[in-house]
Amino acid sequence: MCDLCPRRCNVSRLSGDRGFCGAVDEVIRISRAALHFWEEPCISGTRGSGTVFFSYCSLKCVYCQNTEISRGLAGADVDVSRLAEIMLELQERGAHNINLVTPTHYVNHITAARDIAKSRGRTLPIVYNTGGYELPSVIKKLRGYVDIFLTDYKYADNEDAKKYSGVSDYVEFADEALEKMVEIAPLKFENVEGCRDDNTKQEIQIMKSGVIIRHLLLPGKLVKAKNILKRLYNKYGDSVYFSLMSQYTPMKNFGINNGVDMSNIDENLLKPVTAHEYNRLISYAERLGVKNAFIQDGSAASESFIPPFDLTGVLKS
């Protein structure tokens, strides 16, 4: 019975039953596996992060930028052996790491594939790229399997979590899971020969272990974003990195593909974040004394930054 995420649907995925996320155990649904250059610099580097985009999701936020995959509309079904091969193929292509995007509902498949890939020569760090709504007991089991946690921290309170992601306990689980992530993955970087920023010509250090806490600033939510940043920085200080994101993109089909009652949605979510809002968040981070942080420029708020979920790298050539 499935209890991989805090929803604890308790359905028999082995029998083909589907819980909230929509995944079954017989196969793994993947929509894209390719080098990705739009993660944080210490993840993408110059050669790219070897991203594996899994279909389905345990949150399905109303403002999701990737509804094609979070709703399982795109993707192909593969087995554990093929996932292991994908990891090795991304390594052969020069990826700095293997970046598992929305992995929660496939944790058991991932650990099995990782063991196979490691036995066949996989040496790259594993990145667990999650929405943050995780069971701490599941995160604990990832010790030795995951090197880097690239985790969202979406909401300051459960009121917004309920409204936008349909969960009334996001904050509690995000907090407990984050504690485990920081315990498992202390910060560690290494210099990679030839890895330099094209503009500054400075070396880019590549993360080998650690936690990056992402917060996507939502329109009209500046005060709540500040509350998140203050609380987490006071607790973790410079033992983690923060990624303050301005890329919120209201999608053309917002609310259509997910059956959301739009009458309950803040109209602010129908427009992008303003430069003024985002700059105030950055200024606040500076006043707090945050040293380890990544920021974005305004051009990140574009649908062009959403990759095509066209099965690239998924099936055997």
C-alpha cells in the first residue's frame, strides 16, 4: 500500500491502483532525460545537469508550469533497468550530476536503478529535485542514495498550501523533511577543470553534496516570502544555499488542466511577479545577511524556459 508521500493514499499500486499522484508500480513514466542548463550554476555548471523528468506529481499545484507531466499527460513507460541505463547515458554525455525531477512517487524504483547504475560505473552525484512535500522517514532512507537535495519551500502557511496545492499540512512536513535533508547532505563543492562562467570568466564550483532551498516568489506574496526566508535562515544559516526565484509564469491554460475552482484563486496569480517585488525580496535577503544565495533576472519568467516534454532520451535509440 503506497505511503511514499504525506498524502498516504494507501492504494495498491502493485495491483495497478492509482492514488492522488497517478503513478503505478509496474512501470516508471518519464517525459524527458537530457542535459539541462537552467538550474542553479553549481548544478548545471557548463556541461549541464543530467535531468530526468518524471511524470505525475504528489502536489499538482494550481499554477504548475509543467501540467503536461504533473498530470501524466506526457511521458513514456519504462522499467527500472531502463532508468539505470538513462543515468549511465547522461553520465556519458558529460552531465555534472543525475537530476531526478519530481521523484517522490518513484523512490523505490530510483533506489533500485541507482544500485544497478552504480554497479555498472555510475559515479555522478544524485540530485533529488522535489516540491518539498516529503515524509521525513522516506528522506531518511535516501542516505547513501542521494547526494544533493534541490528542494522547494513553497508556502509560509498551510492556508496557501491548501488553496494552491490541496494540502493542509505542507509546512509541517516540509520542515521535518528539510531537517533530514540537511542532516544527510552537508555542503561540499569541487572545482572542475574548464568550468567557467562565460560572462565573468570565473570558475564555477560544482556541488557534490548539499541542500539548496528554492522559493518561487508568487505575485502578491512578498511578505510571506520574507517570513519563509527569515525563519529558514535563522535556523540553517550558511549551512544551506537559498535560490530565490522570479520565474513564476502564469500559464495560458491556468486552471483548465487541473480542475481547479478558479473562484478561490487570488487574481494576482494571473500575472507575473513584478521586478519591484522581487528586488525587495533580494534586498531583504541582503539585510538578513544571507551569503549563500542564487538569484534570477527577469527574463527567467518565460515559457521558453520550460523544456519540451517530447521523450528526448527516454526510449532506447
